[in-house]
Amino acid sequence: MAEEAEAILEVGGLVKHYPLTQGVLFRKEVGSVRAVDGVDFTLRRGETLGIVGESGCGKSTVARMLVNLERPTAGAIRYKGEDITRLSGRALKAVRRNIQMVFQDPYTSLNPRMTVGDIIGEPYEIHPEAAPRGERRKRVRELLDVVGLNPEHINRYPHQFSGGQRQRIGIARGLALRPEVIVADEPVSALDVSVQSQVINLMDRLQSEFDLSYVFIAHDLSIVRHISDRVGVMYLGRIVEIGTDTEIYDHPTHPYTQALLSAVPVPDPEARAHRERIILTGDVPSPTNIPSGCRFRTRCWKARERCAQEVPTLAVPLHLGDPAGPAAHDSACHFAEAVSFGRSAPGQTVLPEPTP
Ligand SMILES: Nc1ncnc2c1ncn2[C@@H]1O[C@H](COP(=O)(O)OP(=O)(O)OP(=O)(O)O)[C@@H](O)[C@H]1O
Ligand code: SF4
Ligand SMILES: [Mg+2]
């Protein structure tokens, strides 16, 4: 993946706060859920940016804003330089074609009363300019073929397919408008491990075939490493560390990333013996009541006074020395520290080859 590829999505200061109300008759705003609280990243053409983080950290909320299912409270989402959060009407519709979503649960995200042909062809109803009416069935058959399904099954219903096949249907629908960006929100989390690798391999192939850029969201760190060029780690509505897969998995500098990685099982017994497991204490704070300063400080074993007072910015920590070294990547910690996970790094799990 060339580092210099064009920036296709630039996300800056992205915020989504949901009002917290009380009372039935006289609804009063008593606070807000800070689901996404200042997220910045760039997605380059042809790359996969993985986003990982614990449940509730705001991953899906970011995804929904990227595909315009929700409007941000603040911040910008630039698609090829144009802020799509400011667009409306026809201009917005034209941009939306290019950024499509693949959802998590193939069992609930497909309408059980529609045939797969109608499901995959549905985007053409919303964007009729994308394919002339007479050509749509042919395109849907081609899409079925592209994702490895039998085009003859165009009139079947979702329940007649397995979980993995249904996710292929979801991917075919995501591809119908020939988008440039696919936002995949936990696309394989609901699938068996062996099926997961088939779907990941399919997404890999489609990426080169159709020159796609992916935002790939998951909580499984091994899967994210398998597919991502770069990885962003989220905690309580913010990205706390972001870098290439090697930087994040082998040279994490943020205590939260180090803790997450230490909890991933390592297949090699020797490496396992050398690795220290970091157990995080305390619960994730509520997004309605985010700690002052560093939001991770209530669970961080390295927290000091400064952490409660000063919000750490997401930047390359200057005190780490070697500006060209693998530890020199963005990390939001006052006391970021280079730790070489080296051989014991997780994510080396070899996913099984797909079965024919
Ligand atoms: N419509 C909403 N109204 C109020 N709060 C919401 C709404 N949608 C999400 N939230 C809250 O925002 C936070 C982030 O939710 P989100 O679904 O983005 O997390 P996630 O990282 O995708 O979690 P998971 O891994 O479980 O899918 C959560 O605390 C959630 O309860
Ligand atoms: S800024 Fe402080 S509390 Fe936050 S991660 Fe770094 S050491 Fe921990
Ligand atoms: Mg989610």
C-alpha cells in the first residue's frame, strides 16, 4: 500500500452527542451521551483502515456518520476534499453512492420477505441513474457471481442461505453502486471462524478488483490485523492510537493498546511464556460522564496527576526519540512508552484457508 495515495476520506474533529433527557411530559435535557467525542483520521485510496475498541466506544456511531445515516454534532467528513456533512439534496445523494456500508449481522440486516435479487438490486431503486431498469437483473446476477454465489439463486430468500452466504449478499448489495469506499461494521463478527476467513479473503480480493478503500470495524484484533494496512484504536469516543499494522501490533505506545494486545491469545507457547498479561481494573466509564484530562486515566496503571488535568493530544510523542522508528506514530498519552511486543505480538494467527 503506497503511503502517498490520495486521501479519499478525511475525518476531522468528528463528534456525536446524543441528548440525555428526563421526564415524560416535560422532557428536560439533563446531559449528553458523548458517543463520539473528537475523532480524526484519513483513509487513503486502496487502503484498509481498521478500527478496534471495546463495546460501546463509538465505532458504529462513526460508521453511521461516514455513510450519512446520522448527522454529526460537529466536525467534518471530507470526501475527496469536500465536506459531505454540509451537503444536502442532490449533491449529498451523489456522494452517498460512493460510500457504502456492509452491516454486522447478516441474519437481521437482510429483509426476509425480499428475494436476494431484490435485496441486491435495491440500491438501484434509490439511485436509478446507476443502472437502466432493463439491465438491473443482469447486473445483480453479475454481482452474485462476483461474491461467489450462484447467479441462478437470484429468486431465493435470505433464509435459504447460510450465514456466510448472507454476508456475501450484504457485500454484493454494498457493491451494487460501484462505490469507492466501503464501511464494514463488524462484517464477520457474527460468523464462525472458518467462514470469517472466507469472507475476509473475499473482501481482500474485491478490494484489488474494484480499487476499494475500506474502513473495517471490529473488536477482534487478530482479524483487524489480517486485513488492515493501518489501525486506529478507539476508547470512549476517541482514537487513542493510530498507525500502520506493524506500528500498532508490534510497537504500541499507548497503555490501552498495550493492555488490549496483551489479552489476545498467542498461538506460540514460547512467546506466550514471555508475555505479561495486563489486566485492566475498573469498568469503562459512562460516555455521559467522561473523566477529565485523559479519558483512560481511571483504568490506567501509569496515571499521574498530569493525566487528570491535561487532555493528551493524538500526535507523535516527541520524547520517544528516533522520529523514523516504529514507535513514532500518533498516540494520545502523556507518558507514551515504546514497548516491543515483537514475536509475542498477537494477530499472527493464520486464518484457515477457505474450503471450496
Ligand atoms: N441513538 C442513541 N442514543 C443514545 N445513545 C446512543 C445512541 N446510539 C449509540 N449510543 C451510545 O453511544 C455509545 C457508542 O455506541 P456505538 O454503538 O457506536 O458503540 P460500538 O463501539 O459500535 O459498540 P459495539 O462494539 O457494542 O457495537 C454507547 O454508549 C451507546 O449506548
Ligand atoms: S495520559 Fe496518563 S492516564 Fe492517559 S494513557 Fe497516558 S499515562 Fe495513562
Ligand atoms: Mg457497533
